[in-house]
Amino acid sequence: MALKHLTLRQLEVFQEVVRQGSVSAAARHLHLTQPTVSIQLRKLAESAGAPLLESRDGRFQATEAGQALYLAAGDMLGRLQALGDELQHLQAGTRGQLSLGLVTTANYVLPKILGAFARAYPDVELSLTAGNRGQILERFRRQADDLYIFSHPPEVAEVVATPFLRNPLVMIAPPDHPLAGQSVLEPAALTGQRLLVREPGSGTGMALRAWLEQQPVGLTQTLQVASNEGIYSSVAGGLGLAVVSEHILRSRKEPVAVLPVRGFPLAGSWYLVHHKRRPLSPVGQVFYRYLREQLPVLEPDYALSPQEG
Ligand code: PGA
């Protein structure tokens, strides 16, 4: 017996002959000539070391050995078919894993988008890590994730960064703050105010510091608070002013006032980022396309078109 010499093609032919009960019908069905089918059957029987078919009342039927082979052929070809389907899904990016690293501000909008994506692609396994810019930069350096979302992409040459969603930064104050309710505020009017700032490593904090450097503002009192949530609660509670992503206003209930400071909101966007040498996986590409197609629907006020991006 030399089973290891049998071929998948022989198994398919044999399966069809048993199903049809006839060599000529199987040949027609498989678009083969009758002699080809007969040769395949003969080789298969040689490999099996036993007759596989017997003719009864003018029809071919599987012998006992043939039945055992018929069942095994069904298993093997069925498994192969399933593997083919699986590979097709993986290649099309409709199945597989996608790990995302995102900065904390993106956490206010991304879960909604990811929820819609997960419903559209239930076989994609998503994993999500949020952190401040410094923490996500560190993950980017280690290439810990497939795709990243930053508002200030890593400043290295090997980056592919595409802006996809606006992330304006607004200045907020407690609702009863004396500066609230003005129609416009010059930056100098902020002098002497207490400003809550994010921790080192925060992209939001970085944008605020860059703005402050350009202003004639004497903000001597600053207080460091290490999260968007903490900043927002502190402002709502009356502790001072702060600069936050406009998106946080949509998720928090406690009232705050948005100050009309000249130059605000500070323009910014989130970027989809990946490493040049780590091309997007098929799932990554599907996600990328999905964002492009669905963001104008899911986030019409903030989505950037590919031309803008
Ligand atoms: P972060 O978020 O402030 O938590 O670093 C990044 C950003 O939006 O720039």
C-alpha cells in the first residue's frame, strides 16, 4: 500500500464516480475524458492496494475498502475546502486580527466607529490600547500594533500618516467663570488665570504649550492633571481653565463654558499611522477603507475627505 502517492485529484474523481455510479457520468461532470477517469481510478486502487469499486447491475458501487476511502476523501476534501474559504477571508481582510494603538483623545470617537466596524466585520478580532502620545509613541517604536492613531504623528522618516478626522482643541472654563459669555477674548485676557495642563507626554499638552509660547500670556499658575477626564472634571468643578479636544464635550454631561479665545479652536486632526516597512495587513487595509467610506456618515462634522487628508 502506498497511500502517500495518491493525489487529491484522484480522490475527487473517485468521489464523483461513487456519487454518479458511472465512469462516463463522472467524466462528463468533471469535464474529463472517460479514459482519464479510468486511469485515475486505477492509480488510486494501486495506491490503496485493494479494489475500490465493483460493478453491480450496471452501476459502480464502492467496495468495503472503497467506502472507507470515500469517507476519508470527504474528510480531506472538506477540510481543504474549509481551508480555502479561510484563506480567502484572510486575504480579503474580512477575518484576522487588528491591533490598534491610539491616543487618549481619540478614545472619545473611536469606540463608536469600531463598534460599527465590528458589526460589519464580525470575524475580525480587534484589540485596542489607548495611552497618551508618549505611551503610544513607545508602542510605535516597538511596532507593537498594526495601526496607530495620533494627532501628532511620530517625527521620523519611516512613517505613513494620513489625517482622517478633525480634532479641534477648545479652551474651556467653569460655566460661571467671569471670562465665560464674552463674544471674543484676546489671549492677553487670560493672564493670571490658573490653567490645568496635561502631563508630559500628552499631545494635547504639547499643542497647548506650543500655542502658549507664541502668546503674550502670563499664565503663571498651572496645575498638572494626568487625564482628559480629570481635566474636564476639574474645570467643571471650578478649578481653572484647560484646553481639551472638542470631542470630549460630546461625551460629558457636566456643563463647562467654551471660551472664545482668539486663535481657538486650535486646528488639529487625527492621523492613521503605520510604519513604512510594515505594510498594512489585509485586515488593516479593510479597516482603512472602512474609515474612509463610513466616517462621512458616522462623523459628518469632523470627517476629512481623502483630498483634505
Ligand atoms: P494625548 O492625546 O493628549 O492623551 O496625548 C493625544 C492627542 O490628541 O494629541
